[in-house]
Amino acid sequence: MSNFTPTLVKKSVYEKQRGVSLRHVIFHKGKELEEAGVICRFGRHWMVDPKQLEDYIRGGNLKEIGE
């Protein structure tokens, strides 16, 4: 058995767990988020790396769409 811990979660699961919607963020910053490794496509679903997203937000990369 391996000790694999998945780092990606479906966007819908992430949104339910955190009580936030990423729709606006993905609409405005989708390409940048993909390039930074925060989100990726898996078929028709968006997958989110919660740690990467938090680092991205804390880095100030979403300031301009929140103001």
C-alpha cells in the first residue's frame, strides 16, 4: 500500500466544504490559475488544489478582482 494523499478535489466539493464559489475567480483568472497549478481540467470538471489556491490568494494575486 502506498501513502498517496490526493491534492486535487473537485471544484464543487471544494465550494461545498468551504462555503465559497470560485465561479467568478475562474471566469476572470482561469488561465492564470491553470498556469500557476491552482486548478486544472479533468474532463468536464475543474479540479482545485486547495493549498495552491490558498498560497495564490495570500500572495495577493486576486486583489484586483476583489476590489
